[in-house]
Amino acid sequence: MEAKAVARFVRISPRKVRLIMDEIRGRKVEEALRLLTYSPQKGATLLRKLVDSAVANASANAEIDVDTLFIKRIFADEGPSWKRFQPRAMGRATRIKKRTSHLTVILDES
């Protein structure tokens, strides 16, 4: 049985959070949570909350043994970008894209 958790419109670039996802993909949940707890990146905190949510979703299902869960799939899709402008010299402006992500975690029993 699988358990899934999704976080949408998260205010972090998909490229930055994918670097952290690559570290925990395929690992047991306890090991992944330990790695995320001691990672200094902003995305690690977001992913830790997401994995905790997926574990809670799994525990709500009576057929799943929470102790044997591992991260089967984890990925970040690109969400909508916020467009902002930064004033520059001589009356010009530069566009700034503040990127968002849709994060998905799928846990499975080993």
C-alpha cells in the first residue's frame, strides 16, 4: 500500500529542492527524517513537514505498517512564478521571477 502527500505553491525554486530530494530518495523514512532534521537548507524543513504528513496519512490507513515505510517516489514540479520588478539605473527595470513548486512524496512498504 502507498501513502501520498502533496504540498502545492511552496515558495522555493524546484531546482533547489530537487538537490535535497536526491539525497533522501529511496531511503527509509526514519533515516530520511534524520537527514532532513540536520540539513541547513530551507527546503529540508519543507520536505520534513511533507514526509511527516505522508507518514500521518499512512498511519490513518489500518493496512499500512508505518515502521516499514520508505520513500518510493519524491519529486518537485514547477508551480506558477511571481513576476516582480527591480528598479535599475537610468529609469530601467529588471524582471525578477520568484519561483514556486509543487512537492509530492509517495511512501511504500518495504
